[in-house]
Amino acid sequence: MSTYRDEAIVLRKLDYGEADRIFTLLTREHGKVGAIAKGVRRTSSKLASALELFSHIDVQLARGRGALDVITQVVRMPGHRLEADVERTAHAGLIAELADRVCEDRHPVEGVFELTNFALQELALESDPRRASMYFLVRALDLLGYAPQLDGCANCERQLPAAPAAFVPPLGGFLCPDCIQPGMTEVPAAGLKVLRLMAAGDIELYRRLKLEGGLVDILENVLEAQLEHHLDRQLKSIRFLRQMRSTPSART
Ligand SMILES: [Zn+2]
């Protein structure tokens, strides 16, 4: 059997048979790969500890006869580990689900591995997981070519003034005060500023930014609506995050 080695992120896992587990790995060079770790659920397994969900690994794989490759060696890469709280895990689930959704098996999509790895590291570092998750969504929309238009009005094309604007997912952008229709949800000018800053990719500046909770709610809705408009199915992780937000006690 021929073998190969790559860096990967563990996107999904599924118990299989008596003691095996099947993993979906996002590799740097080989795209998304399905792989089986044999005997990994036995306490004696040397593979188990490195193969936690969302971990960044250095992995050796043997090409299998079917769709699945076989994990023969794995070590965890150095880096920050995600705390296992419910909210952080739910956001990591969104990052992994989106990577899984936009990649086909064994076809690397440029930039997806790097963004996924970066976003999970940022999520481990950031005190508020929602902030890291928003930054990821902006970068992911940009990478996929779905970035919302932030400069001109999506209807009249005039420069958006420093005033509240309404986001319209099918238009991929915002409406200026002259074009807003009654009943539309408005995003304050400060929200547009934060979106522009994230779109510019200045993570250092973004980390230092103070974001008030109400604004985070609004921006999260904009980014999720934009993403869902472009995906044919809803993301399970977004549905879960929304449920969690609506029942605050579940966030502890
Ligand atoms: Zn307008």
C-alpha cells in the first residue's frame, strides 16, 4: 500500500464497527479525505489522543482500496487547544461544517485549509468565541466569492453614508437610507465600519476592537444570512448556535 503524509484538521468523526472510527480530515495538500483509524477506541490505541475533533495534526495515511484511506501514524501539531465548553465547541462546529461543505473529496480548494486552521486557532485564543466566529465568516465569505458589498448601496449604487443601512441577502449588500423600505432591519453605521475592518483582514486591529453585545447580534445575523443565501442547505451548526442564543442558560 502506498502511503503519504500531510497536515490535517479533524472535521468529523464517526464510530465504526467494534473499535474503529472513521474521520473526515481536511488536509493541506490532498483536500478532504475520509480515513479510518483501526482500533482507535481501544484504551491501548496510540492514535486516539491526537485525533480529537477540530485538532490540527500531522498524519500519515495509507491509500485504501475503497473510498477510505487508513490512518497509520498521527501526532498533534503544536498550537492552542480549544477549551471544551459548549459555546466554543458549537462555533468550532460551524468552522468545520463550512469547510466540509465547500470541499469535495480529494480536491484541495485554495485557502480553505489555511483559513480553517487559522479560525480554529483564533477561536481558541479569543475570550469571546462569537468574535472569532464572525471574523471567520467574513473571511470565508470573501474566499468563496460571496463577500457582501460594503461601499455602495445595493440598489442606487451611491456611496453608503455614515448612517443606518439595511442588509438584503439576495442583493448581496446594503440599502442606503433613501432606498430602505419600511420594516427592514437596520444595521447601524458602526456595524458597517466593523464589517469593513474585518473585510480588510486586519486581525490585530479587530482583536482590540470593543464590540457591544447588541452589535454582535446584528452582525452575526448579517453574516449568517449572507452565507445561507449562497448555500443550498442550512448549516446545522448555525441552527444550533441560534437555539443556544435564544436560551441563554445553555451558554454556560
Ligand atoms: Zn440607495
